[in-house]
Amino acid sequence: MTPGFRILAGGTDITAAIRDRLIEITVTDVAGIESDTLKLKIDDRRLEGGGIAALPTIGTRMVVSMGYVETGLMKMGQYLVDEIECFSPPATMIVTAHAAEMSAPIRAPRTRSFDDVTIGSLATLIAAEHGLTSAVSADLAEVALGHIDQTAESDLALLTRIALAHDALFKVAGGKLIFAKRGAAISTSGAPMPKVALAVDQIIEWRFRHSARRPGGQGKPDHPTDGASPQIASGGVKAYYWDFDAGERKEVTVGKPPYSEIRHVHVSKEKALAAARSALSTGERGQGELALTIVGDARIVAEAMVEVALRPGLPTRWVVQRAEHQIGPQGFITQIDCVLPDAPTKTTNR
């Protein structure tokens, strides 16, 4: 099949004008708050007759679609140009743009407080302030946050902090503010994404890695930590909270023993549980990683679920953490980094 693309710049279709000069187009979609990226590598030589590529303007909005001529193109997103680089030899221009929704206002520091809010109500409020709509998964929407202080902190940083505390994915894409459990495969509509089944003949190369410990961790159960994410290899996680009515420290556990320990004493049972669940889920996902290079497939996006049978004994269901789509001299290829979906956890209280 024939790789194809379409680029709108400031509402004008520039596909035909750029086609003969385009060396490479790369779209990178990443789970979480890291901004999705568009990069265009363009032949910047002065052609016969004196023609030269037009220099784009910082802040230009670009809408990009990729796919195959025979089966149609898929919209990859909207991006704002924020960097232009020209060099020679060879005469080359590189245009870099980032997701339009991750522009300056959501990154600006603010100071304010919220009382008696849930994740759903806070996400909806902040989304409306930035002209977005919210898509919050049902298992997170009613989670009570109580009192929240935002002190010289951007809305982006605030929501990221809350997401990390609840092992959630926070992302702004497609005009929506998305809040969902990591590994839940939630689309920008807030609905579950369809599973993408990969055929063996689509795969150019692959690499699987299973680790007994989280990256950067010690791999030792019962290894105490002062932070919110103990370095776990197996077993569960123990966290503490202060029971103000009883005037004593209490503990909660998730998963099965042996337990890694979070030494920090949380202000409520709910916050202790959230920290323990987040640490356990993060550790479980880190124990299985898969990298794939496949024949270009524009359906693959961050947080999508893919199914692929590589060899007996390996998991077949994976969640995409990063997808890079590239059309260039090599044709259309997609590179994917995946982790295992979340495993269910068991909670006990003491």
C-alpha cells in the first residue's frame, strides 16, 4: 500500500506544496502529561528557478493526518509550531510542533484552594476554564479529594499531582481533559478504546523484557521508603495514616505479603490507600515491557490496548505508553512501547 499524509497549516492545505520537499514526518503520541509532538524534516534547497520553501510562523496551527492512500487517512491531532531550525549542508529545515491543547494558559502558575471537591468535579471545573470538556472514568469521578491547595502551581502540575497520587492517567488531547486509571485504555471521548489486534506479518522487530524489580529500584520486598512509591519486586504494599478520632497511627495494605512499606504517614485512610495502590500498580506494570516496530498503523495511539501473539509464554495483551509514527525514506513505520495492563489488587485495613 502507498503511505499518505495530509497537512493543514493555519487552515490551508499545504500537502501538495510540501510533498516533494518532505524528507520525513514524525508524530509521537505519549501517555500522560508529556506533550504529543509533530516533527517535519524538509529539503530546504533552492530549487531550479529560484523556488525555496516557505518559512513557517511560530504559533501556526497544524492539523496532520496519516495512513495509506488505498485505505484512507486518520487524523493524528492538532499542533502549534514552536520551533524552527534551518541548517546546511545539506540545506534542511526542521519544524517542531506540540499538541495545541498543551499551550501556555494550562501551564501558567496559579494560587487558589478548593474545598469538598472530587476528581470529577475538579477536572470539569479546570477543563471549562481552558475551553475543554472533561472525560473522567467512572471509577475516579467520585473519588473525594477534600481540601486541595494550589500554590504557585499550574493547572497542569496540579492535575498531574492528583493523577500520580491515584495511579491515574491525566492527558489533554482532542479538546478533552482526560482522567482515567492507567492501563484502562480510555479514548478522548472518555469511552474505552477498541483493541487493536496485530498480525505477525505486521511486525518488523520486537523486544520483550521482564524484570524482577522496577526500573531504578532495589527489587527487595519489605524495603522501607520515605516516598510514595516503594521499590517493589513482588508482594504488596503497606501504607500508614493517622486516625484522628482514635489518636493513633493505623495501616492499610494492598496485594499479598511480603509487603513493601511507605513510611510517610498520610492524613487519611483514603490517601494512604491511594498511595499504596499507586505504588503497587506502578511496580506491576514495570515488570513487563514490550517494544515493537511494525508496518505503519495510524490506529495505534497512547493508552490503546494491543493484542499480539509473539511466542508461547508471553502475555498477549498490552497497553501502549508511547507510539511514534513516521513516514520517510523507509516508508511508513510505527514504533510502540508497551506495558502490561493493571492487575487487580486486594485491600486490607488494620
